[in-house]
Amino acid sequence: MSDTTSRSAYVLSALIAVLALIAAGGGLLVDGLYQGNALLVAGWRGNDLVTLIVALPALVASLILSVRGSQRAQLVWLGMLAYTLYNFAYYLFGAAFNSFFLLYVALFDLSMFALLFALVRMDVAGIGRRFRSTTPVKWIAGFMIFVAVGLTAVYGAESLRFVVTGRVPEIVTLTGHVTNVVFALDLSLVVPWFVLGAIWLWQRRPWGYILATILNVKGAVYMLALSAVTVSAVRAGASDDLAQVGIWATIGLGSLVASLLLLGNVEPGDRQ
């Protein structure tokens, strides 16, 4: 990356870390911040907990190491920016209007621009060459396609059933939302990118390595957040369905393994 672009992305990332600390900390500490039914309130707080104790430390640590020149850390940093973009999109579009609304706007926008600034002048070809020829790209790409197809099948079936029967998906009625924010964001910000990243990774294109690493780093952390959301809802008495933790844990473990395989196959001496 150019010096100017690097500085902009780094400065924005530091600001994101501060604002995310306020958003997640406030979500846990400020009574009455979250509106809606008990399921939603418990879910937001479970998400805040993982953001606070896992995502933020990972963002800050990878940012510091990236500034020092580590390309492995740079990929993790980009994955964590993808996490903040995706995560706070839920708050911005899915949370009932509250006093943190402008904070969610700022986190969404800053994450988007930080990612843009970081990617636009990235040494894609150089980083792509760092990956060993033995990187198990087909296994990782296959896992990504499996996730994308699974999400599309579940969300597509629910949506088409509504077209045929008029029955609103259960998640809409349980949350009290007017639409399904989960379906909307996953089918736009997860599925197409997982498919594209998988195809390019299978073809061993430089962008394939980068996209696959970013998406799986983000996926591993976000599946942990979803697990916390589920457990938080059960503990609050708003749900009795712990089975979803098994789904999130399986996908999250797959993303974690994929991330470790990709990062572990970057050639040593990864100083920019």
C-alpha cells in the first residue's frame, strides 16, 4: 500500500477500535439502550461481549503488527475490519433506534472506508506469491462453497415458502422485525463473496488467497458472536434452543481451520 493510503486505513482502524469499544461497552452497561423483546436484547448483549473480549483485541493486535510490516497480520486486520463492517451493519439496520444510532453509522462507514483504503493499493500479486504451492486451496474453497450453498438453501427455502404460502419466516415473527435482516445481509455480504473467493482461490488467483483469508477470519469470529447470542438468549429465558450453537460452532471451526491453513502457508519472512 502507498504510505498515504496506509496511514488513512490505520488511522481509521484506530478510530474504529475506540468507537467499537464505546458501542460494545455501552451495550453491556447502559440499561435500556436496546429496545425490543427479550430475545433481541439478549442477542445484542451476547454480540457485544464477543466484540469486546475477542474482536477488539484481535483488531488492535493485528493493526499494530500490520503497521510493523507483517503481511500475515495485515490479512487478519482486514478480516477484523470485515467483521466490524458486517457486525455493525446489523446494529445500524436491525437495532431499534437508540442513542447510539450515529455511532453505528460511523462504525459502518469507517469500516467500509478503512477496508477500501487498505485494499485499493494493496500489493495483491506480491502477497499472492507468498502462499505456498501446497496450500490446500481446493479443500478450503470446497468448505466456502458448502457454507454459501447451505445459507442460500435455508434462506431461499424460507423466502420461497412465503411466496407460495404467505407464511412469514419464524425468525421475523420471533424478533418482531418488519423484515429479515439476517437474510438480507447474509445473501448480500456473505454468500456472493464466499462464492467469488472460493472460485478465485480454487484457481489460485492472488485475490482468491486474500478474499478467502479475510472472509474466514471474519467468519470464525462472527460465528463465535452468534454462539454468544444464542447462549445469551437461552440464559435470559428468551429461547430454549441451544442446538444452533452446534451449527455456529461447526461453521466457525471450519472458518478457523481455513484461516490457520491459509495464514500458515504464507512464506516466512513476511515483512513488507
